[in-house]
Amino acid sequence: MTQNPASSYLRTKILTANPQELRLMLYEGAIRFCHQARKGLEEKNYEVSYNGLMRAQKIVLELSTSLNHQVAPELCDKLSALYTYIYKLLVDANMSRQTKQVDEAIKLLEYERATWQMLMDRLGSDDPTGAAHDHSAGARQTAISSLSTSA
């Protein structure tokens, strides 16, 4: 069985990404799946919306569980609460079949992605806090399992 060239490229990109880039890719994937789910809800295609929301939930769960509470416990507690809230929004959207919760989740995820990108730009490839020790195996697996030929 031959692989789609785009999937092969994305798989390679995931496997070679550093933990910071991988986290950014997870944000981007969650946002993409939320948009797919939103479109499915608008079109009353509940299978598409369900699949998008479930994939976004899986990514948000990975973002939450990959936090390193030993480096910045207070910040991680706040981020964990935010991810829990986003996860709840996605679950509620799946149950209510309304776009309102998806829109709020997208807004929060886009803000987090922009914040993460600014942090990456500011710090460059250096990690003075030591926060980048690699907890990324689960994130890599989540990203790889989220590969979609219907991007």
C-alpha cells in the first residue's frame, strides 16, 4: 500500500520536530479539526462534526497531559484548567450540535497558538528553563494518529 506524499511529508515533519514545534503543530491540528467540525455542524453532517470534535478533543487532552508541572506549577495549573475548559466546550458542542461552543474553542486555541508562536520566536531555539526535556512521545503519537488525507 502506497502512502499519500502529503501524509509522508507530514509524518516526517512530526518525527523530526522539536518539542516546541510539535506543540505548535498540535495547536494547529486542533484548530483545523475544530474548523472541520464546525463546517460539519453547519451542513448538518454529524459524522464529520463528530470526527472533527473527537480528534480535537484527543489533541487538547494531549496538550493538557504533556504539561510539565515541575518547571512552572502555577502556569501549568492555569493551562490545565484552560485545556479542561476547551475540552468541555468540544464535548458540549458534540452533544448540542451547535457551533457556539466550537467557535469559543477555536478562539481560545488560536490565542494559545499565537502565544506559543510568540514565545518560540522570542526564545529562538534556546530553552533556558530546561522545559523542553522531551515529553513528546505521546504528542508525536497523537499528531501521527491525527494525520488526515482530508485536511
